[in-house]
Amino acid sequence: MRLVASAAGVAALLFSTFLAAAQEPKAGNQRQSSGEAENAKKVDEIAEAAKLLDGPAGQPECVWLGRRAVRLLYRDDLDTAFRHMELYDRFGCPPSHIQAAFRCIVRIGDPDPKASDSLSARVHACWINPATEVNLPAAAAAPSATTNR
């Protein structure tokens, strides 16, 4: 009787493992399709930058490394940013473009912390056009008339 019970338990365990393994590829395919969509978006952004920027700042390696460096500088990851900037220089990319894009990001201000992609979108916009105008709400742009005394 114990032998039959243990055999049934092993069979149930193997069957549940088989079902779990059969369901995993479906979840993996969904992850791959979202990853492929994100890769396509990155490729499109790099192609857009190449069309809009003249000179070496529009080269794909300069766009990729430069945007990463600006993002890392903004997040205060200076060691990693400087390593990216060394590669950026090694590829012959213009360091002044990183400076201009970073200045643009700082002028715009902090992105919404609830929006996951807002910093990346801002970095991309500032990389393409470092002279992007700052669009602050009127209440934030106007200084407060009251003081804390």
C-alpha cells in the first residue's frame, strides 16, 4: 500500500513538473518579443540620430556611448560614465556633444520618478538637439513671493 502511495506521489510530481515546463516557453516567447521590440526601438532611435546629426556625433557608436555616458552622469555613476567617455573619445566622437547634452538634461530638471522611460527619452531628445528649450510649468518657473522667516 505504501508503495502504491509513493508511486502515485512521484507520478503527480513528475506530471506537475512536465506541465510547468510546457508553460515556460510561452512566457519566454513573450519576453523575447518585448525584448525584440525594445531593440528595434533602440535601432530606430540611433538611425534617427544619424539622420538628424551631422558629423561624428551622429555615428551609431557615438550615439550609443554618448547617450549612456550622459545617462550615467545624471545618475551620479561617475566611474562608469568616465569609462564610457574614454571609449567615446577612442572612437573619435566629439566630447563637446556630451557636454551640451548633459547641460540640456540638467536645465530640464529631474524627470518624473514614476515614469520609467522619461530619463531615456530626455537623454535622446537632448542628444539630438542639445539646445532643446526648457518647458517648465508656470508655477514652477515663477519664484515664490513668500519666504520662510
